Amino acid sequence: MAPREGWPKWFNQSVHFIKERVEIPKVAIVAGSGLGSTFQGARFLRSLSFSAIPHFPVPSVEGHKGVLHAALWEGVPCLLLEGRLHLYEGYSPAEVVYPIRVAVGMGAKIVVLTNAAGSLELERKPGSFMALSDHINLTGHNPLANPDALFFGERFLDLNGLYDPLLRGLFLGQAQALGIPACEGIYAGLLGPSLETPAEIRMLQGMGASAVGMSTVLEAIAARQMGASVLGVSCLTNYGCGLADEPLSHEDVLRAAKKGAVALSSLLTRWLGSLGAKAA
């Protein structure tokens, strides 16, 4: 997808600014909380601070640097977003999804959304990974509930198959080949920033969710609206409140995510190498 007249001027300015400095990407990957070192398998070509890019919002949360890297990873041109925006920081849905919209506007056909999440099932242990098969949006927000969203595609968007089954199957296959514990499941996206109560965890379990977090769902909707294929990956960092005896903090989540980032880097390296025509 190339910049076009139908897009707002401010959006085209962001796209043009990055396009003048980096190669057109085929894949865009977002690093979730504490997962910045996931990108260690890539060969960086150029890095740009979010603050240097016109109209880009800047993350304010620890574990989200706010840096965009142009890179080659297994020969695939990638945009790597080290950091994301969250609704709980006070950003609007349009601001939360803006970096993803720009990445797709630059040409990325595949978007990979990683996150740190709490497991809602005892058999899905911290330290393992979950490829998203679906999500439940409990944030109370939607990036398409905005007049500007009409610039980017259909407002009444069909979300059946939002998380691409082929991309998910390739990811799970590579995890099995590497002996890395991984499964698929449904992600519940909440507003945050407070962690869930035991009663809320039981509610989410009853709704069929397998993991819970505070990101991803809005970005996935925006990417799908613009025609990109989406892979969602949760690094399960902890059990939900009431499922384990230990109290939990954001620092604990970041530490667990940093440990998981090493395995996730290996997994994404193998996964990118397996994409073939899908990324062409």
C-alpha cells in the first residue's frame, strides 16, 4: 500500500518521513512490555525515535523505548517497533494504533503484535507462548469509532479470522521444532492499568479467554482494516490474580518478559525464514 491522496495530510507526512529514510517493509513487528530484546536476531539498518517522526505519539511506560528500527531479519525487510502506546497512558484509540497504521501505510503486509500477558489457565505456564486465535475486546474502545478511520477502510469490519491461521500455524510449527512450549488461545484485552481482581479473572475464564493483557486488540483491528495479515503472540509472564499465591507487580512482568524475549527472538527468526511467498 502506497501513500495516496485519500489519506489525511498528517498521515502522509508520517509515511513520507520514514519512507525517505528506510526500505519499504514487508513485515512490521511490535515488541510488547519487556520484549525489546526480541529483536536481537535482526540486523538493524537505521533507527528512528518515535519523537523524531512527525505526528508520532511517544510511549510513557517503562519497558517501551519508543524507537522504530528498519531491519533485515532472515532477509525480510522489517519495521521493528520497540514500544507501543496504551489507552491507560491517556492516549486515544487513534493514537494507540497510529504507529501500526503508518507501518501498514508504508507497505507492511504482515503485522506481528507481541505482548506480555497473564495466563488464565494453570496448564498454560509462565514462560510459554500463546499464538492468538481470537480476542475479546473489553477496553471499551475501538479505533474504527472515529470519523478519521474512514480514510483507512471499511468501518463495519468483519473480524472473522482476524488472526491469520496460516501465520499462526507456521509460528506454532516452529515452536514445536525448537522445543519451545507454545499453544493457541483467546486473548482478553482490558483497559488497565490496574491488574485484574480475582473476580475479574473468573469472569474472563467464563468468557473463554486464555490470557489477559492491556494491548494488542486495537492494533489488530486497525491493521486488519488496512488489509494487513495479523499474527498475535503472547509471552505468558505470570498467572492471573488468584491463580497463584505470589503478589504481582509491573516489574515482575518486565523481568519475566525479558527472559522470554530470548526464546521469542529464536522463534521469530525461524518463523520469518518460513514465510516464503506469504511475505513476498
